Amino acid sequence: MSGYSTYVLSDRARVEEGYDVAEVQRFREDVAEAVDCIRSLDGLIHEPSRLAVMTVLRIRGEEAYGEFVRLTGLSKGNLSNHLAKLERAGHVEVGGHFEGKKPVTTVLLTEHGRERVEAYWDAMMRAAMKSGGPPPGRSKKATVRRRKGEDHG
Amino acid sequence: MSGGVEMGLDKEVEKLEDREPANAANREVAAISRLVFEPRRFAMLNLLSGGGKADYPFLQRMTDLSMSALATHLRKMERGGLIEVRKEFVSRRPKTFVVISPEGKRALEDCFTRLKRARRHDVDTQASLFDGPQVAGASPQGGVA
């Protein structure tokens, strides 16, 4: 384990020798912010299938039920479950109309749903920006390079 | 062990490619690994992704989980090969640290790639949707007096 210099994420970890205090502070704040962003995400939207549905709706506003199968790759049964959950929470409204004699079920993004999905993407993009940064490193002692003298006269 | 996550992802990608390539972005999102995407696990992977090693109390405070719930999440991620759990001696006492594994890093990156693609996909398609009446807030370009 010698030479293993990973930064310790810990409540108790003091700023050990060799770490830049400001850098450590910034790293800790970034980590905390990324985690906060993720924890603030709407749990209902965060499920991958429902996120795909909401992302489609975010652009289209309204979409025919049948289209979701094609756009998200979910099965019909699966989809209807997810849409029911979103409808119960008031994120979407499921309605229908007739096209000629054919009934068409449509899904509409509500104002509330739009706010939630925009907030979701904002938080997610912020988390993506704040995470993955390198942890602070120990400053290395300046290595002294010795040039071998070549000139001999 | 370590192949668990990757195999899962490969299978999902294969499933996607069976279907039409159009609108793959939304499908990729729908097929994000649940092992990675669960909010608490996602948060933990994020805070580990830089390469730091975290101890249990820190993870517990960050995620607001009980010790047993945290241990369950960590076991799941360890089995999936996303993290490595290490025991080290700190002033003669054994202490447990968690670090992200290369597979875990890849899985997290894959997850973000899918999300970003879906988001970009949004933006790209918006242009063709300007004529649609249902796009709220998209003001038509030009024609301003």
C-alpha cells in the first residue's frame, strides 16, 4: 500500500500534511453539491423508464400512447403502469379523442409535470458538472534534476 | 464478478440494436442500469468517482441512510463490481474504506453518456418541432417587427 495516495473522504479527516487547504475545501463542496443535487431529484422521474417517457413529453408536450412504445422501447404493459404512476402524481394527463372512428389515447404533459422535468434536468446536469472531479493531491517535493556535466574543457 | 455490470449493459445495448435505430437516445435512457441509477447508489458512485476513498460514517452522512441500509446498498454495488471495499489499519484499528472500481467508473460514465445524449437529442429535434402547435415557449424565429 505504499505510495497509495488517494484522498480520504471522511468527516474526521483533517487536512493532512501536503494537501492544499483551499483545494480540499473546494473538492468537499463539489462532492456535497453533487450529492445534494442527486438527492433533490424527483424520485418519480428518476426511474429510467419514466425518465424516458418524461423526456419525450418534455419536447413533444403531447404524444399518442402508441408512439411511446416506439420511442422508449418499453412494453405496453410496462408503459401503462408507469404512465398511471405519473398521472396519479399529476405529472401527465391521459386523455383521448377520435380520429375518424378510431379512438386515440394521448398523453399530455401538465404544467406541474413540465416544471418537475425541467427541474430534474437542471439538477442532473449540475450534478454531472460537479462530480467526477479529481480529488486533491499531495504536493510533491520538487525533484531536483541533476544535469551531468559534459563539458570537460 | 467484474463482468456482471458490463454483461448487463451489453445485453441491453443488443436489445436496443434489435429495434429500429431511430430515437435510440430515449431507449438508451429507459435501459439505464438500475443498479447504478438508484438515487442513493448513484450519489455514492458520484462522490467516489473522482478517486477518493470514503469511510462508512461519511457515506452515511452524505446519503442519510441507516447503517444497515447503507451496508445493503454497498453489498449490492460490490457484488455488481461497481465498488471495492477495503480494510485498512488506521492507528492500529481496522477501518473500512470504499473506493470505486474501474467497472464502476465505466458504468457511471455510460449512464451520464446516455443522459447527455437524450438531452442533446431533445435539442436537435426541437428545430423540426417549431411548426408544431404543442411546443410551449418555442418562439418562432424571424418575423419580428
